[in-house]
Amino acid sequence: MRALPLLLVPLLACAPEDGTSATDATVDDTDRVDATDTPVDDTDGPRAHSDSDVADTDDTDDTDDGLPAYPGPADYDPNHTITVHLHGFILGLEPDTGPYGYRTGGGPIADGLRRYADLPSYTDGLDGPDHVEGTHYYGIEPPDTFTADEIARVEALQGVPRYAEIIAIQARHALDDAPDATGINLTCHSMGCLVSRYLIEHDVEGLVSDGAIKRWVTYAGVVSGAGLATQFGWSTSYLSALGIDPIDIEHMGYPWVEANVAWNGMRRQADNTAFHGILVHHVLADDPLLDADFAALPLLDLSNPAERANDGIMWTDDEAFLSVSPRARFVTDEGQDVLPTATFVHVDHFAAREHVGAHLVGAAALVGTRRFEVVVSSLDVGDVGETDSEIAFETTVRWPDADQRFGVDAVIDERTIAHRVAPVVPVHGTSAQPGLVLHSAMVFDEDTAVELALTVREVDRYPFVGIREGGPNDVLGTDVLTLPIEDGTVDVTLGAVTVHLATRVLTVP
């Protein structure tokens, strides 16, 4: 059996991208899955990397390989932080026409964040220190607010670097217009997440070195490149006929991301001290069937023998960092690592913008002060018909307090075998101690409990993780747990398996 792919475990459970053991990274054993045998998919090409590339760095000096020692986490006040939303790639909209850099409402994601985080909108004329706005980065006509020097910096660039420059300059203007604001959050969808990653990794307009970027929330994001932009031989003339700027496709491809975005060329790893002071959450989408606007087509599944999770446009494991080196980690004053968190929603790439659960978890990521996680600390396995077994954990998470407060019934995080994102633990004998994180996310300060529906299966067919034994994936048991948002332990027996859960709360600056 191939070992569990990293996308299926929370990002606390990361191994270095060179395939070495997660035990080689400095992280408390209770905060990760032991990913010693977990390989990294190298279908996008080899990446050179050594252990020295992920060593801890001094917070006061430049790193040995030239990275500045950017500011670490600072006290955060959502009431004095502007949220800037970056739209995605827009099919059929010519990037080389019309104005750029103008402020917008931000679309459905920004609307959801405003509603559930109780934040004002720039478009309401509330240009205060905590408003939410969007910035349009396509176009050739500068706004009146840009200076001649700013316009010259934009015009010297093209593609993703140009878009990042536009966003960063406008963010500076937003901060100038709201003098009580002390920083910005970045939220994004699709290609906007690649633009924001470029902005962070390259410290565009000095936003990172000034400690201005506080939190980053991605939605179905092109975080580590887009396979669809890489695997087909798109011709310039064909793309132009579709109204697509070929440079956007080139810049979303794996080679360009490795060469121009990701530090040390590791597109799937955060290995840049620029992330040291930024709290990160990824919302990943995993429904491969695009909606009727795309002829209900499972585009990526047309050639997907490994049954890799995807949202119809993006491979799901390209929508998040799969590992974070020690020097790139957000660390609390108490020295606790706060690695990026991730939640999964079963919608396609475009519907991720409308998903209420995604809006809720994104809003909590912007205004919350607590991270809540549920961990399988150990499990005892009785007679499941096999001496060596593979146990899958399927979960559905809801926030009952938030549902009642806002009058919604939203799934926050859902991971199943059918969606190809359920984690699997190999068990040799009758017990295992995986340290598997089933759910991890920021929560609203008002909330007191999380509802976790848990199904345990003995797995005989799960191609994405290399299980092809041919039998059924037998359900061993199901339960729905209401878990207080506090440190604690819970034991639940599901058929022949007893699962020992630990719940943990971490307060972040």
C-alpha cells in the first residue's frame, strides 16, 4: 500500500518536500501525523532540496540563503485590519483592456466574510480601519490615485508580478485612506491566490517587511500552481481566440511557479520567512463535476487513473501548502507552532465562492483568536477481518452555535472516501498511535462547541492512496459527537474500533 498522501492530513502533519520524515522537522509529536513513509508526488518534475533548507533561522539576521528575517507574529486586532480580496482568473475578460487597480465590493466571498465576521464594506462608504474590499488587477488604464512612479512600476511588469504590484500599491492606498488601520488581510480565489502568494514571497511594496500582512485565507486557490495550465500544450493562438492572455496560463504552470514564486523552487512548501508572521487557512474544493455552465463536465477526471481529488479545474492538493519549513512557521509568544489549517468543501472550483461553510470558516479565520483541533491520538482495533488493516476516517464538521446565530445549516469541513480526501491510517496488529488531526480551524470567539460526525471504515479500495484490494470499504461504525471547544479527551467505540480523541485549543496573537 502506498502511504497516505499529505493532502489528506491537516497541514500540521507535514513532511519536508524532499520526502524526508516529518520527524526531521522541529515540531511537537502531538502536532502531526508521522509521515515517515509518505512520498511526495513528483509528477511535476524534480526539486532540489536539502535538510539545510528547512533549518530554523535567527529572527534578527538574514538567512544563509539570502532571505530577510521578516517580522514574526504581532498582536492582531481585526477591528483595525483591512481585508483585501483578490479575484481569480476571469475567462473571456481581456487583461489588456480597461482600467486596473479600482476598488470593488469583492464579490460573493467578500460578501460572506462581511456577513459572518460582521465587517463593513468599502462600497457602503465605510472606509474604516476594518472594511472589506476587492481590487481589480486586470486592465491597462491606471486609476487616478496612482502616482507616476507607481504607474511606472506597474507598466514595467506583466502577468502575475504586474497583478501583485497593482494589489500591493492599492493596499498601501487603502491603509493611507484609513489611518487607524494597522495592517491588511488577504483573501483570494483561484489565480488570485497565486498573485497573493507572489506578493507575500516577494515582499511587494514592502508589505511583509513592514509587518502589514496579518492573515491569508485562500479559496480553491492556485497556491502551488495549476495542473490544467501545465499538462496541456496550449497554443498562443488558441488561447487568444478564447480571450485568454497566454501569460496567465504560463504563470499558473508548475515550471513558472517553481522558478519565480516558490522560494528554493519548492512550489508545494512554504519555505520563506515571509510567512513567519502570517496566519494561513486554506479552503479546498473537491467536487470534480463542473456545473452546467461548463456542460456538467468532470474535466480533470477525463484523464485521472489515480482518481486524484480535484474540483474540476484544480487538483485539490495544489490548493494548499503540503509542508511548512520551521523558518516559515507562525509561532506564538509561548513558542507554539501554528501551521496553516485546511478545510474541505464538496463543491466545484467556481461554487467554492458561494459555499456558506467556506464563508463561515473564512470569517472565523479573520476575526477568531482560537484554533480548535480534533486529533486521533490512538485507536484500538479488534476483529475487522484482517491482521493488517487500513482504517479510514470520514468526517463532517458543523458549528451549531454559528448555525443558530446566523440561521444557516452549513458544513464547515467534509472528508470522505467518495470525495477522495478521507485520511487513512495503516494498522499493523491491534493498535496504532497516528496523531492524526481530523479537523483544525480557527473558530469564532462566541462559539462553545463543534459537531463532528465520524464514520470509520476498513478500506479495501481507495486508489488515490494505493489501496486496490478489491473488496468493499466496510463501515465499522458511525457516531455524531458534540465536542466542547476546550482541551479534553473523548473515547468512542465504533464497531470493532475504539478511537481515542484529543481536543485542543490554541490561542493565537
